[in-house]
Amino acid sequence: MTRPATSGRATRVRTSYGLMAVLYVSLRVAGFVAVAVVRFRDSTSYLDVAREPLSSKAFFAGARPWAVPLFYKVLPDSDAYRTAGQLVVSVLCWLALATVTARCVRDERLQFVAFAVVLVFSLSSSITRWDTLILSESLAVSLTAAVIATWLALLRVARPSAVSIAAVLVVTLLWTFARDTNAVPVVFVALLVLVWVTRPGPRRGRIVLLTGLVVIAGASWASTTTAGASLRRVQRPITGAVGVRVLGNRGMTAYFRHHGMPEPTPRVRANAARLKGIAGGPSTDPATEVFLDWVRTHARTTLGLYLVTHPRAATLPLFTERATLVDESPGYLPPGARPGLPPVLRSIVYPGPGVAAFAGAGGVLLAGIAVIRGSRARRVMAVPVLSLLVLIPYASLIWYGDAFDVPRHAILVKIVLRLSPLLLGVFLIDAELDPSSASTQSDSVKVGQCTMSPGVDA
């Protein structure tokens, strides 16, 4: 008895995806072995928090956000296990994003291409280099892929299940507590979901989603208010930012002075570039101490007000400081690391110079506008589009919030700026190849009008 042709075809499809996944894992492992494990000054603080009891405030509201220390805590106390664990998580998260992206594509000819393109993107050394470093970047990058995957899965169907909503919240929780700055995109996404809640249709699932995002953002803020967290996660970064960003800009200085900042003393002026070091050292003269006390207490709020009320200044660094925020930096490349992609292929899936990245993102967005105006928008298109929009306040915070090691802190800006247009491009090609499937979706998304599926109800 012969099997139906459809059964044989399904077997071939599963085999092709399986072989691609095996090839991908092999390439990731090959790029991982013989690469040196590297610790940095910041590494010790993550390991110190990991040694704190789970029941302690020092773990969940200590010197570092808890996601990376928790990850290190559940692994054997060895850098070899930690880096191997980072590799495993990275591989799983990117395979998940590739799988979900392929499932979001309706044209069968494009599904395998979408699966492969995401995996090829993740072979860039800009992503793989972090796996052997004892820092937060590997987990933060991996969870970024996972967050995007869960949102795509949520919006892929008209009525997502409670499981898909829970997956978004759980992964977002881990992602938020991988790095403190990740709470800012969560706030902006919560505002977008709030708009979604006001749209017609069942609201229970949307309200659950909104409530979860608000709680996550609030918990992130609360975790920085303890004495153990405030010094390292708030006071030191903002003091450095005031010394370099605020005092280095006449307009910002005037704004901060208008909002109560004392006159910078000669000692502050002379040591502006290393103000963070002075604030953490021995007591200085009384006037300088008054200045530093104001910075520790009020500068964070004042900076937030400045960025909200000065949108042009907040947005400008994404373009004027492109070399820092957008271009790839040569630093943090561990000894023994090898390029994961041939230069030509990398330049296609992961454009190097910021100009190329901006050009690609702009071109894809313009194509997206044309497709949306042609009533062929799909809900999943909202994910890469809104990811690009959220990059603006996120990059602003990275630039103004801490003036040191900005290229490393901006790693997610660099990656999402290139990943989002890639995903949107796949969905746009899919819409062109199979436009009829989009026209059948009466609840399709119009990103500019914040119109999304009316049926997300757990």
C-alpha cells in the first residue's frame, strides 16, 4: 500500500527543516569551540549576585538585575558551563524565532527561506561573539529574539490562546530583568497595548497583557530603589551621564539648572569626564558634595523630563552618534573567535555601516507603507515595525543615561535595527506572493492607526 503523495511531501519538508536546523547547530558549535572564555570587570558583579540566596533582597533587588545571575545560579559554578549554557539558550531562541517566522509566512515557497534567513542572520559574529563572554549581552540578545518570536506567535492568529499571552509575559519578564534599560521599551509597548485595549472587540486578553506589562515595568523600577541596587544601577550611571552629557551641553546644563541642579563647582568642572569616579570615592569639598547629592537624588527624573520635552534632542543621537549607537564596534571579540559568515553574505543579512542599516530599514518601511495602503497588511507586520519605532526612545536612553561603554550597551539597538527590516521584508514579499490570504483577514493590522486584531481574548 503506497502512502499518499501529501504524506511523502510532508516528510520531505520536515527533513529539509531538520537538516537546516542540524547544520545551523553545527555551525554555532563550530564557532564556539576553541574560543576563549573572557571575564571583565563587570563579570564579577553578576557572579556575586548569583551567589546570593534566592530569598534575599540582594538577589532580586541587588547590584544587578536578576535574570543573568539566576541563569548563572542554576548552572554548575564554572565559566565553561556558563558559556555553554549561553550558547544553548542562544541556539534555542534563534531556532524559535526562525520557526515562528516561517509559520507566519503563508506562501509555501517562502517558508523555508524565511526559516533559513533568520538562522543565517544569527550566525553573524555580532551575535555569536557574546556567547563566551561572562556578561549580560549573550542572554539579552537571545531573549530579544525570543521576545520577538512570542509577539509574532501572539499576533499570528486572530484569537491567541492564554498560553501565547503567558509566553509573551514570561519572556518579557526575563528580558526586562536581563538589563535595566530594557524596561523602557516595555513601557512604550504597554502604551501601545493600552491603545489596543480601547479598540472594539473582546478585551480580557488585552487587559491581562497590559496588566502584566505594567507590573513588569513597575517591578523593574522597584528593584532599583533599594540601597544595594541604587549605587550601581542608578547613581553611578546617572552621575557619569551628568558629567559627560549634561555638563558637556550648554542647553542641557541650563535645563538642569532651571530644575534645581546646583552650580557645578570647579572640582566638578575639572573632573566632569570622571564624575562617576569622584562620586564613588572619598568625600570632596562641601559644595561638591551638595552637587553630587542633588545628582544622585534628582538627576534621573530630570533627565527623563528633558528627553520627553525635547524630542528632537532625544532622537538626534541615533543619527549624529551613528558610529557609537548603530555601527558595529570591534571591541569585545574574544580570542579565537572566527567570522560566522562570509563577508558578502554578512553584508546582505547584517549590513555593517550604519548608513547601510538605515537605508535598508528606510527602504523596507517605505515598501511596508505601500503594502499597508494597498490593504494587504497583516498583524505580524506590526512586530518589526513597532520594534523599529521603539528603538528611538531606547537608543536615546542608552546615549544619555550612561556615558561609558555605550557601544556595548547599544548592542540591542544594532541588532534590532537590522533584524526588524529583515523580518518585515520577508512578510512584505509574502504579501506580494500571496495577496489573497491577506485580503481574507478582516481584522488585519493598520500600524499607523494602531488597529490590530479585535479578538485577542484568553
